[in-house]
Amino acid sequence: MEEGPTTQRHKKEAPDSVGFGVLVISTGVFAGRRRDSSGEMIAEMIRAAGHKVLSVRLVPDAPPEIRKGIEELADLPGVQVIVSTGGTGLSPSDLTVETVRPLFQKEITGFLPLFMLLSYEDVGAACMLSRTTAGILRGPKPVLLFALPGSPKACRLALEKLVLPEASHIIKHVEEI
């Protein structure tokens, strides 16, 4: 199905480039036990798409630290979109989704089913082991948050198919007065 004329017009009116913050949520990476590959890849993909990466932060998988990292990124001048990676699985320490949902003014409820559909086509039923969410954060300025899994493959899929094609379009709508 092709985009309608209204969607095409909105995308033309959307900014060419938006400011991103990247938040890596991983206790192992934070402690230096593992190397970050998803955060680096996310930043490279954002830049390659013509957007600005204004900050990359690293926090352990702990709700107070996740909230603090999101709030610090959202407060930075120019940050319109935050992409987090990690903490979305099913283990007891995976707390990103539970931590970020209360921070939303509005949740983008279509993001999860679209991500799951694409993931299912890519990895099959194993996609149900990962969770994700997206929404507009509460605060003095609208900031879009995508909470992605820690897997580089999942991050690449979400960025290529969902985040980068629509981030400017979504920002256009949330910044309307």
C-alpha cells in the first residue's frame, strides 16, 4: 500500500535532520565486562541517515539510572529523539520497558506490533523473547523515545525499517502547536 497524499505532504514538511541521543542500557557494558556494539552501530546509522547524534550515554540496567539517563538526554538542547538499546528482554534484570512507560505522555502503540512483525519475518517465533516500546516523553519539550533490544541485529532492523524512516515525520507532528 502506498502512502497517501497527506502522509507524503507531512513527510515533505518534516525536518531533514533531527537531533538524537543514544542511551546504552547494559550493566555488563557499564562495568566494562563487555563491549558495546549496539550503541556504536546505532550512532553510525543515525549519522549515515543525515541526522545529528548529540550524545551517547551508558547506564547500568537499573531503573533510577535508566530514568536519569533519559532525563539527561531529553534535557540536552537539540535532542528530539532518544534511542535506547538494552534491557528489553525477559530476564529479571531487564527493566527498561517498565521504567520508560511511566515517562510517556503518549505511547506509540503501533511500534511494538510492527517491530514484532518484522522480527518474526527475520528470526521466527524467537522474536517474542524481546520487548520494545516507543513514545513521547513528558516534559517541557516533546522528545521521542524508542526503547530497542540490545541485539545489534534487532537494532539495525528497527532503525532501518521503522525509526529512521519515520522519526522526522513523527517529530513534525509532536512539535505542532
